[in-house]
Amino acid sequence: MNEKVKSGSRNVAIVGPYLSGKTTLLESLLFVTGAISRKGNVKDSNTVGDSAAESRDRHMSVEVSAASTEYNGTRFTFVDCPGSVEFAQETYNALIGVDAAIVVCEPIRDRVLTLAPLFKFLDDWEIPHIVFVNKMDRANIHVLETLNALKAVSSRPLVAHQYPIMQGEQLTGFIDMVSEQAYQYHPGAPADPIPFPENLKEEEHIARAQMLEALANFDDHLLEELLEDIEPPQEEILKDLKMELGADLVVPVFFGVAEQDYGVRPLIEALLREAPEPETAAERRLKNIKGDTPIAQVLKTFYTPQGGKLSLVRVWRGKLTDGVVLNGVRTGGIYRLMGQQQQLVNEVAAGEIVALSRLEGIKTGDTISTEQPSAMQLPKAEQLEPVYALAITPEKRNDEVKLSAAITKLLEEDCSLAWEQHGDTHEVILWGQGEIHLQVALDRLRRKYNLPMTTHLPQVPYKETIRKTVASVHGRYKHQSGGHGQFGDVFLEIKPLPRGEGFNFNETIVGGVVPRQYIPGVEMGVREFLAHGPLGFPVVDVAVTLTNGSYHTVDSSEQAFKQAARLAMQTGIPQAQPTLLEPILHVEVTTPSEFTSKVLQLLSGRRGQILGYEGRSDWQGWDKVVAYLPQAEMQNFIVELRSLTLGVGSFHWVYDHLQEVPDKLAERVLATNGNGNNGNGK
């Protein structure tokens, strides 16, 4: 590194499952550090973290929110991340720019499994993290059981940094596992030292021994001391905690009740003392990038209610000053954030997370630099694939011209959204991570861009084909309206093709009974008819051969033969036993192994064909189930899958093939779409 980053800052993400209390913890951290004089709460929609209108409406975080504060001379920038799995992309994008993370969870055994994907992401990216077990006043399992449950979903060893002191269901204090000093909590004030509770001596000793053994796995000197029954000095334990946390080798665990500020002061003291400085994360991220050019990375893109663009960035190297040109774009201003409040600053050094205005054309995840950054692209969080869709239409027809530009901005703010203009159904389809995710996106379209939408489930792009050959079908078009008439006469053979072959057109004309210049018109008429078959859907896997015909030297034309071909197809296709086809998807479902049997039942119950299952590579205790699933059964599949798997199951899908719809279901689809329009068949 050519520039040493000041250690007077820490960038810490607050992450965890929905309802674990992340935003409440942020509010408490800001309160005890003096950044705010009065705490808000989620129910009253007045917290710093949930400042977006869509968050306040739902009493839940739906986007990343940053807030800066100072404590004991160190600037902390906390990044509050959504907990719902539907907004995981926001969390992952932000995590790659922090120095450490606080993983907030509840002491409820059944919900610990929801941490598994988050732990996996943190460890894959080597992001140091601390666990804060919140809501200890609602604990339903013993402390040691909580620790064991957490250890089961973490690839890194968990070490209890504290041991909670409980009186019944109430958290009253804690024992610091390094000093073995006990403390009692007081509302609105720091905890006071108290005598060690004798009734917890055995339990605390077990937890402390486990902590020291975990640290000794990475420190030979500490291991020797433990083997010789030598009590290690506190300074050595703290040094090991700092070193091994910074290298993402261990995960310290704290306990508290954020709503009452219990455990919050010890937590921020530990962050100050043991969390890695910004240069540690910078060295890890920039290990393959030489030089001293200023480099930053966009963690989140906002479009403010006033219409301005803000980019939340992590400055990895160098300084950024007001008006700096990054990737060829001159920035408007540099701001520290407190939710939606902005504090203008003239310059920031490496190691800070700030917002830059007017970075037009620069997206979330992009590496930005004062030089062209082609050779210094920092890795981005993997893009989550969409799993839920709605077809959208502006309530006002005149708004259709504004939709494309608004959706482009919407996708800049949230890159886990996608949209398409479907070629078969002609619908505008908005894709996302779930129903709430798309509702939030629609709220933003309405609020920010004055584009209220109507929605419905996307139509299934059914096709139709034929089952039998029609050897010869006649089509004659004759029209006389004064002057030259119109005359075309064709005989066609229509036969089915193997699935996936599409459409073939041939001709076996001899003797010039249909002149060469009119044959393209015949093919055109056939193709136009196949675009909308007798069942109301495009016809595929059909071969049509022009075998015979006749013409008039004056009245025949390419247009007349086109009409004759359409008439022949109109007669012939219904005779060829048309049948309905549905798209079949190849899906790979990932789930904790304990839910695999339920996932198999879910797939089978939705007409899925199970192809097999196996352990998920690099995910201990997880399975991957592979199956064929009709697209008509996919719409709410993610909803049921998450319901069965505590929200952590997911799937990847690709289109695979077309398959005949079972007769009874086909009757229902056709009855639903009796007007010839496409539909979803549900």
C-alpha cells in the first residue's frame, strides 16, 4: 500500500434476518454515541435507518441506509442492510465495501438456520463479523444452546465474548469473557461492575474454555499456555481476538437487548478495540491492484425524491475532493449521510464511505477512479437471479412513453430487478426476488416518477402443434372487383415435426404450376397463419410443403398466393389434431437437507419431474434438487419454497423444452382463453 489509511474510522454493516432488530440496533448505536438525542422506533416509522417512504410504509428495511457517528475519536459509518431475503442483493452489494459486519439474530433455535446464506457470503468474501444475539428478553433456549445452534450454521468457529446474566426471562447484565468481570445493566446508562455470580461459574467456565481453545487453534503460544494450565494475560487474549477477527478466522458473540440499549456499549467498545482498521479491508480488496491512483467502488445507487442521483461509495485508496472527475464524470458533491440527511464535505480520505452526487452512467458495483479504471476492476457481488414476475401496464395509456426511462432508473437503484418486453405475449414483465420486492418497486414508480401501474400475473407463453399429417389441403383465393382480379390456388401437405424442430417450408412444384415468384408469398401466408393457430397460440414443430397449384396469367400475384396459403392452413391445421404445448423449465432448487423431502413433494405437487438430487457443493448440510417444472406452475413457486424452508430455499431456472399439456389441463386453459388470447392457465 502506498498510502496508509488513518485508523480513526470504521465502516460496519448491520445485517441479519428480517425482524432480528437491525434498525433498532442502529438507532441504539447512534443514541449511545450521541449522534441522535432521541431514539426512534420502527413502529412509529421515525428511525434513521428506515428513512425511505417504502420502508416506513412496511415497517421494514427495503434498501441500504448509511449513518455516521463518532465515538472516542473514531468515526463510525454504519450501513443498515435489509433483512428480508427479497432484498438480499442490497445487502450483498453493501457488504463488499465494509471493514466488518454485525450479524444480528434472535435467540430462537428455529430461526438460526436463516443465517446460513449470510454466514456463507461473509466467509466467501472474508469479511470479519461479530454476532449480536438481540432480544435476549425473549430467549426461548439456553445460552449454550444458542451458541451451539449458531455454530452449526457457521463455517468459522464462534467464540462467546460475553456471557449473559439472566433473571428469569430478563437480561440484567453480562460477564466479560476476557476479564471475567461481571456487569449489571442500567437503563440509559453504562453498566456497572458487580461481583461474579456464583451460580453461573460452571457455565461461564465452559464457554470461556471453548473461546480460548478456538483462539489457540491460531496461536501456538496460547495453546502452550492452555496445555500447561497457565492463565493467559488479558492483553494476549485481546490481541488474539483482534488478529483472528480481522482475518475472519473467528466470530465473537455478544448478547443484548437493543431496544433498551443493553449490550450496545460493550459492542461498540469491542468494535473500537478489535474490529479491523480500514486498511485491513483495503489490503485484501486491492491486493492485485498496483499504484496509488485514487480508487472507490459504488455500493448503492439512490435517486432522491428531488430527482438527484446519489452514489454510496467506499473510498479504497487516495483522497476524493469536491468536483473530482471519476471515470470521466465530474462529481457534484461529497456527502456524509445520516439516513436521508446529507452533510456536505469538501474531501474524504481512503477508508470512508460517503455519497457522491451526479455520477451519471455509473452503476452499483462499478469501480471508479481518477484514471480510466479498465485495469483495476474490483470484484462485485454476484447478481441474484430473478424468481418472481408481474406483468405491468401504466394506468394512463399516455404514460407508456415514460415507462422505459423510469424503469432504467429503477434498475439502477436496485440491480436485482429485471424487465423484458415478452416477444410472444407482448407484455412488459417486471422480474424480482419476490412479491414484496416488486410491490416496493411499483411504489417507487408511482412516488418518484408519477407512474401508477396495473399488474397481473404474466401469461404463460403456450404454443400449439399438430399430431397427424394432412396429405393434401386445398386453398383457393379468387377475388374480382373491377380491373385486374386476384387469383391464387395451392395444395399443401402439413405434417408434424419432432419437438423443438420449429418450422420448415418446402415446395415440390413441377411444371411451373405455381411460378417461382409467387412461392415466397405462399410461405409468407403459412407463417402468418402459424403466428396464431386455431387454439389461439403460435404453432410450432410443423412442416408445410407446397405440392401443387394453379395460377392466372393476369390476375395472380404474390399477395393472392399468400391469401390462398392462409385459407389452406385455416382448413388443414384443424384436421391435423392441434394440441397445446407448455414451456418446461429446468430448475435447480437449493435447500437445507432437513427440508429436501418437503421440496420433493412441492415439486411433485406442481407436476414437476424429479431428475435427482445431491449434496450442494461447498454448502455443508444443503442439497440441490434438479427437476423439470412447467412454467405454468412457477409463478408462486418461490413463495411456497421459502415458506417450507424458513426463507432460505432458492432456485435457478432456464427454459428447456416444450411439452404437451395434459388433456384436462389443456381444456381448462382453452376454456379460460376462449377468446383466443394468451393466458396463464392457473
